[in-house]
Amino acid sequence: MTHFIPKLAVVGLVASASFVLAQDYNAAPPMGQLNAALSDDRTLFNVTIDSRPDDDLLELGRLVAMGGAQKGGSGMACIACHGANGQGDGSGAFPRLAGQAGWYSYKQLMDYASGARPNPIMSGIAQRLTEREMEAVAAYYAAMDSPYLPVLGDVPASLLQWGGQLGAVGSAERGIPACVNCHGAAGSGLPPSVPYLAGQYATYSAYQLKLWRDGVRNNDAMNVMSSIASKMTDEDMKAVAEYYARVRPMLPVAGE
Amino acid sequence: MAERTLPKTDIVIIGGGWTGLTVAYEMAHEGKKCVILERGEHRHDATSFGGPEEHDELKYALHYKHMVDVKKETLTFRNGRDQQALPMRRLGSFLPGTGLGGAGIHWNGQLWRPLPSDLNMRSHYEERYGKGIFSDDLTVQDWGVTYDELEPHFNFFERICGTAGASGNLNGEIVPGGNPFEGRRSADFPNPPMVQPVAPRLFAKSAENMGYSPFPFPSANVTKAYVNPYGAQLHPCTYCGFCERFGCGYFAKADPIICVYDRIKEHENFEIRFESQVLRVNKSADGKTATGVTYLDADGVEVFQPADIVCMNAFSLWNVHLMLVSELGTAYDPATRTGTVGRNYAYQTLAGVDVFFDDQVFTNPFMGAGALGMVIDDFNGDNFDHAGLGFVGGAYVACSQTNGRPISYQPTPEGTPAWGADWKRAVRENYLHHAGLTVHGSSMSTHENYLDLDPTWRDAFGRPLLRMTFNFPENDRRMADYVMNKTAEIARNMDHVTSTRASSLAAQDYSIVPYQTTHNVGGAVMGTDPKTSVVNRFGQMWDHHNVFVFGACLFPQNVGYNPTGPLMGLAYWTIAHMKSDYIPNPRPLMDA
């Protein structure tokens, strides 16, 4: 039987380092390693609707990530901002994609293209990809298991505590459901449709919550996130975002 | 004698579920000091029902962690008076809740109104078909209240829950896409219907082709961000598939905690005491009124809480039990057919048809919600001609998609062995290609189905256990067969069907072991004649005018619908008359 145990839940409560890593294009994981992840839930679970992801799909995904593709490519390589290993960028402007639920990433590309999730950079990129290429690049990043960049910034422990509380049990007083309801224990995500929060950059997560609250981002199936975000203060958003930036997802380990 | 006597309160309320919290909300705003005594513990949607912990099928669906503890309180059961009743030591057929919110926490959110003709059932049928329509064993009677009287209250409760659905009769006008048989609605549903999955769509298509009128399940699984009339904010449902037997951590299934409790808990006239087990209702020396209730507090101290008004808001079975152990009213005696408390206990008559599809149809059962599905009402109540059928009543037929949970959802076609490699293969092959059609039928009351006190067994507090004597009446067995066969026709007419499998729980004697439904009704029924009812048409006890009774125990027989909508309509009706008629001048509101 396989049990899930938290792997050192919160890292670097107060991180003092404040540097941003430049993208290292040689950090792309070898394809053999990615092929091994094809049977992983994040990759396998409904990345595509009609067929299982295979190594051809991953090859295409790598091509898209590097900036090439059928219609002349997206015009911009994913790796330029999100990194060859999907780590994103420590600045938080560009989210971590490595290991993100494949179908979720694919749907985000579709929504960028349609305008359901408007973004001046991503919308133009997504519109230049075919649907197959969106699937491919989503599968490519889903298959990755990349290390985490150091968490930046000094955050008071009380804020992290509040974020952890909102994440775990929400707020009965203000009617805010807990993040773990949908985003899984320790924010590990629930593929195919619910993204992980653990290890995602705080500025990115907090900004998304604001976009939901303001009605700019409106692309989850049942409009659940807008209802939740509308009850949250800026402080709440910062708290959960900073908390989850420091949580690492639970990893399956052999149990007793 | 109680060890302690507390200062008097205006209203003492037994039970902190849908009806109890609602009475407290309304009466606290009326300036009355309300005290709720809840036997279970405090809990809250945000802190108690969040996933992933709440989505533990074993703990909640199979080990019943939100349900009553049968080691403390249970009942004894037998099929007939010639049998020895034995205690129910494990929950099965029905699942009463405990704790804040009561069974309103683990309901599915299937929120119905009764048909107008359901409420004057005896006179309606006798007028249409003649007196012979009822067989002699049936004790069906009118409710003493009409649909039009209750309509504003049904309407209001639907708003409390943010109910999602499609109207079929809006102010007398039949609206396509809704239930054409329903009573007049004075307002549309507050929220649009749920998004229907594949199987319910196939069912609706088949039913429509056969001339029936499918419509979306009226659902308290909310479809949009919504603020109810009390100010509670509800969120859209995520179709997670954990409604029945679970609390909702998403604020999406309307429940008494978020819809009512959160909006009243800070009020100066409101108080709730948890872990307070009411033992009996106390009567005055002349027996004409109640003086308050005696309960065991959290420390095990016996406390007397005096009150001007006693409201009985426990689960329907426990309301009847409390009346019997408190000697309120007169207990029903089936030998002489006299007395009323315990009389006309009824249930719900369920049948179903499993439908299996070929591999072109993916039903994705894990995408579910408690009240997600499509329904037809063509065979419910008196919506169809009963002449010559040999029964009264009916059932709605629903293709609902509540869950695809791994332990309990293992549909296999007829002929599959019950275990082993072939069974495993069949589960694998059919999990994504199955739909369940539910036949949810009425239950008629009889002289022989009743509740009384058990002569042998006692609960943890030394009180005699409630004894249930129940079997399916012949009338209901026929009804279930009839509607089940109609349902099987619809099933076979669905696209991509490979096989169907029909079964009726009423085909055998009633058993309390397999789960059927928690729709236990009657036992303290309402009416206009004190010889055949415990409370008058306002929910007030005939024998004790300051005792008001709430819940499904008021139903003289069961309708073909889920009881929460009807019983909450009655609750608001009773509350309205308490406010306008009783409190200004406390007295019997009807002459006996």
C-alpha cells in the first residue's frame, strides 16, 4: 500500500537570499527521464482527451517549448521565461510549470487563446499554437520533476501561519472554504483540472487571486475561484500565496 | 428530578438542524429568547467538512461518522406485531444525523415541493376515483393544509437554499423544460439548473421520445455565487461527488450551518447548548401545557430548562420517541386503533433500473452532485390515471449522478458473479459506462405500521427504545412494480444501451439492513381531527398547546418526493402562525 506523507512541509520560513536565477537553457531534462514520467498521474491523467501521451507527444512538446512548431512556432520559446526545466523564474512573474497537471496547463493555453484568461503576452503566444501543440507542450512540462528555486523575501511568521490556516481550514467566520478542498493535501493539486499550489511563486499566486476577485480571470469551470477570492482581503491573498510558496508537495513513499 | 433548574427562557428548541435553527432565527428576530439543545457537537463547513479529509468514503459513507451513535440511542424493529422486535445495532436502511446541522449536513440537496393533490390525498383520490380507491388497510388522510397556503413558504425556503432548477409552472403558466405537473410557483428558481452529464441527457432524450416530460432535478447544490435572504453567501458547486453522507466544505450544498446558523449565532436572543441530550418534555400539573424540558448537559448533569414554548425539532423518529417517553398526547394502540402518537409511520418505496452502455458512452460517474440529474414526474402522485391499477400514489423517476466513489460504486450487469476475477473485470469494464435510474416512490400509511415504546430494550439513558413496526403495504409494492416497469422501458429506449437490470426494494419484506433512504415520516401527524392527528394543521399539539412540532413526523403518509422541501414549507407555515396568532394570545389555535 502506498501512503502519502508530507516531505518537510514548509521550507525556509524566513529566506534571506534575494537573488533571481537566470534561465539556464541547458537545464532541459533528458527525454529519457521525461518518458519515464509518462505513466505519472500528472502526465497520464487526461493530458489529452482521446489518446494516451506518448514519446512523440513529448518530442513535439519539447519543440514547442524551444520555440519551434508547425505554424512557425509561438513566436517565443516557453523556455525563455518558464525555463527549460519549467522552474519559472524566481521573480514570480512567470509561474512554475514543472509537474503541473497536464490537462490544466493545456486548458490554460486554450483559455489564453480564446481570451477567457486574458494576458498580453500569453494570449498572443497561445493563438499561434495548434491544439495538438498545446497538448504537447502541456504534457512536456507535466512530465518534469524539477528542483525548486530558493524562496525569496522576508515574510513574518504570523502571516505564514494565517496563510496556512486559510489553506487548511479556511475561515468559518468569513465563509472562505479551505484551499485543500480542491487543491489537495499540502497544495499538491488534483489532476487533471486542479493545479498545484505548493512551490508556486507567491507573487504569481497572489496576483491570480486578485485577477479572480476583479473578474479579469474568469476561466474556471464553475466560477468557484471568483466567489472565494471576492471574500479575501489583499492580506489573505498574500498570506496563502506566501504560505504555499514554501510548501512542497507530498510525495508518494512506500508505506508500512 | 433534575439536579439543576435554569432561569426560564421564552422558547426551548430540541435539536439544532434545519427546522430548529430556522425556528430560532425567526423567533430571535421576533424578540423571543431562544435556547437550542443539541445532543451532538459544534461543527462548521469550513473547519469540519473540508476535503481531502472529508472525502474519506470509508470513514463517512461506510462508518457513518456524521450519524447518530446507535450505542446511545437506537430503535428496535420488527415487520409485524406477531414478531419480537430487536435493537438496530448498526445503521443501515436510514441514517439519522447528529451534531450541529443534523441530517441537513449529509443530505443530497434534492429539494422538492409536494404536488397540490398530495396534500389532500384522501379527498382528492376519492373525488376522482370514488371511495373504493383506497384498500381497507390504508390510513391515508389529508394533511389539513393546502398547497396554496404553503406555497409562499416553499418559495422562501428555496431562496434560503439558493435552489437551482427550471420552473414548470410559473404563476399558472406551463413553462417548457420544467415539471409540467408541479404546483404553481410564485417565483422562478433563484439559480439556473445544474449542468447535466451524459447519462441524464440520454435518459431525458429517451423519456422525451416516449412522450414524457424530463426536467432538471431541483437542487440545493448551488450553481452560482449566491446570497440568501438571511445574508449567507453560497458558492458554486464543483461536482465533487461527495454530497450524501458527507458535509460540504465548498459552501456549495445549502445546509443549516451556513444558511441559518452563521446568520443567527451572534444574536442576543440566540443560544445553543451542545452535547445536551434532551431526556423528556415536562408537563404542567394539569397536563395541558409543557413547562420545559429536562436534559443531560455536557457534564452529565441533569438540568431542567423551563420555557413558555417547547419546540420539538429532533429527527422525525426521535420527536415521536420523545413524545412517547414524555407521555405527550396519547400513544397509538393498533389493537384498538385508538391514540395518535406513533400512528401512521411511513417510509419511502424505492426501486431502480441499472443501465449499461457500450463503450461509445462515457458516463464519468465521479463527476457528481447530490441533486444532479434529470427527472420525470409523469408517474408521480396522481399525475397519471390510477383507475384499475390497484394502487394509489406514485414515484418520480430520476437519472441522477451522485457519485462514483470506489468502495460503493461498482456497477455490474446481470449475470456477473459477486466476487472474483470475473467480477473485477466487470467492474473495470462498466465503471465508466453505467447509469442508475431511481424510482422514488410514495409510502402509504396503514393501521399496522406504527411506532411505540419497546417493552424490553432501553437506551443509554434508561428510557425504553422506540419500537418500529413496519412492512411495505401491498399498495406500495404494486406501485413500485408499475413505475419500475415503466422505467425499464425508458432505460431500454436509451441510446447505446447494452443491458438493463431492474430491482425493487419493496419486492421483499422491508429490511432495516440495506440502505434505502432516511425519509422516515409520520408518527406525529398533522390534521384537523384530534382522533387521527397529534398536532393540528398549524403544527401545534392538540393536547398541549405550547408544544409545536416540526419535521417529517408531521406527514400523514409519504409523498413521492424527498421530505426536506415539504417539511421546511411546513416549518415556515408553523412559524408564521406562532408569530401572528399564538404568541400574541397563547391558546389552542384550533378547537378540538
